[in-house]
Amino acid sequence: QGGEKHSLTGRSYTSSANHAENLNVEGTRVVSCNTTGLSRTLVPLYEHCGSLKVECTMIRRAADPGDSGKGPINAIKPVLKVPSHHGPDVMTVKPEIEINSLAVAVPTTIMHAHAIIADLPAGHGLTTESILDMWRETPRVIIMHGAANRITTTAEVMEMARDIGRKWGDLHEIFVWEDGVSLQGDRLYYFQAIHQESDVIPENVDCIRALMGTESDWQTSVAKTDAAIADYYNL
């Protein structure tokens, strides 16, 4: 998962994008935390619109909290391989989404952030509010108004995760700032935050069900996994 190449298995996986395609196969790759996060919000948009063109920038944490030997410490480090792997990796789970990505690493450890521009096809019939409603109904996505809830940074998102009883501050959902979402004509702008230590964990469980053929419907699998996580947290 994560840093593994698609060529390792010839297949990749996210729960919402291609669960059925991975049923009863010998092996697959669960994609990275950033690619999982992109898939969570872009796949429902694609399924509504039928096509999607995306440009996005990954603002990546420099290292996980426990990796104190890594950096950068006092620098912004661009990923000079263009595009970064994140956009092309989305296309390994949903080839119909046209997407390119750039990435920079910044001196923080707690979360990634994404700045996303998505061009929707003419006649999409969506509004900013209907897109927010779509994401509110999407598993593993949290929509919150940053200014109204005083959650305007990734640090405050992590504080919120602890406040709601998540052990170690794990937030496996993708966090979208409601007040950072804006549809202007056919172009959608939004920000989201990714807790890189936890967002892929439930996808691994769903992937195991797909490989073993024990649950063919992705939404049913997600519901089972998320219910088990809630039980673990006593929520």
C-alpha cells in the first residue's frame, strides 16, 4: 500500500471507486493516504457528472509524528517529479477521472491538505450546496464550517478528533472545510485535510473483504467496517 507501485499487482483499490473490480482477485494495492482522500470526494462527483477534469496540489506533512529524523524542518520542499504520483494513482482506481497533481512537503507532522480545482461538464446541475449535501451523504467524509466552528487549521482538526473521543487523535474520515468550497460556473474549488496515519486503515479492511469475496457491495462493507470502528471507540 502507499508507496507500492500499481505494477506490483496490476490492480489498485479504494472502497468507493472499485470494490467490485477487486472481488476474489489474488492481490491488489491499497493506494496512499492522499490518493484515498482524493478518491473519497472526487468519485461521487464523477458518478454524478459522468466526467471530471481535476488539477490539485498536495500540501504534504514532512513526516509522521514519530519520524523525528525526517524533514524538512525549516523549508518548503516541492516534489519536482511532475505530476506527482497522487493524480495518476487516482486513475488506477477510476481511470475516467482526468487528473494531474503537484505536491510540496511542509514542516508539519499532523495532516496533509489538498487544494483542488475540478472542472465539471456543462449541464451538471450542481450548486455549491448540493455538492456539500452529496459529500455529507458520502461515507468517511466530514463537512464542517471552519470559521463557525473555529476549525480553520489542521491543528484544530486534530483537536476536534481528540475532542470527539478518537484514540491517538485518529480521524479516518476526510475533512472538508464547508466555507472553502465554491462552485463558480462549471469550476469547483475546495480544500480538504487528510489524517495520513488513519484514513487508509478502514480501506484495508474493506479490501480484505473484496479479496476474500465475503462482501460484494462496497457500501455494505464500509458500513460494517465503520460500525466496528465506532464500537472500538465506544461511540
